[in-house]
Amino acid sequence: MGNVSFNPMTTTGIPDGFVLSTDGYVQGTFLDDPANRYNLEGGYVADAQSQPLWGGLAATLAVPAVGVNAQGPALSAAGSLSAINAWTLFNQASAGIITPTSNVPLYASGMSINFARPGSNLRICLAVLNTTVLNALVGAEPNVALYWDPVNLCLTNSSSGTYGPLPVQLEALSITSKTVSYSSPNATWNPTGAAAIVRI
């Protein structure tokens, strides 16, 4: 009887080669919702906007100049609570600038960017200032007072130096979400960021 020599190849697990958890969200995206998906709109970054925009920011819309209506409204960073009439989004985005040192899509002046308006009923992911703020929101009612921090570009529960309270409903929290860390001129993903799902 003939024998077959069997000497299997050694297999090993590559360190960090497998995702241990898929819990979390991505800043600047809205959760799938067939009833509200058509509330996604497009515009362009205003010429006067000196810093690039990305998904998950409070923005101001401006009626476009005559002859450029096809591009939608011009967006710039919101400068007050009353000026927040849009939230920038990555959904269905294209042509964001990514480089080896800046792996978050950035949109400079004149580039197209997507957004949703307050009252659209979309559930969007926004960064939260830190885990202390996030933990303070655990167990809160959906209509808890939330504020926009224009310096750190995120949600917080403090009214000091912020815009708000915002007309949003808090729906979920996560400390394992991808949030944006911006240090001019680069933006990178923080894979363990604090984030919240809010209905706008």
C-alpha cells in the first residue's frame, strides 16, 4: 500500500489582521433610510471658505450666483446657531482630495460637497468632543441639549463658547467610531473616536 506524505504548510494569524469589532459609525455619514435618502443634496464649497470642508460639519448655505444654479448652493463653515442650515456629508461623495498624509476626503473652495438640511429627518453621525461628554450623555432623553463647538468642530453638552442648543434628537452613542482629526493642512481618521447619531 502506497503512502502519501502529508506535511501541511504552517499557518499563522497576522497580528491585527482581523477586525475584532464592527461596532461604530463614520463621522459625516447618514444611516440608511429608504424614506429619507432623497434628502441628500449637493452644493459646492464657497470661494471665501479658507479651510477645506469634510463630512460631519455644521455649515451655512448661500444662494448661488446667477448662472451657477446647477452646482447648488455655496457652503461655508457656520458662524452662529442661526447660520446652521446644513450638515456636510460624505454619502455619495466624489472627488474629495486624499493624500498619503491626509486620508480623509477634503473639499476645497469650488469643489462639490454633499449635505442635508435640518428638518430632513436624516440620522447622521457627528463627532463628540470627548469620552467625558459622551459618558455624560448616556441615559439622556433624546431631546437633551446638544451644542456645536466651532473650535473643535464637534458636538458637546456645554453652552460655553458654542452654538446651541441644536434642533436635533440624540439617538445613539459610540466610542469606537471613525471621526476626523484635522491639523492643517491634513485630516486623518481616528478609529476610536467618540461619536453620536443625531436626527436632524
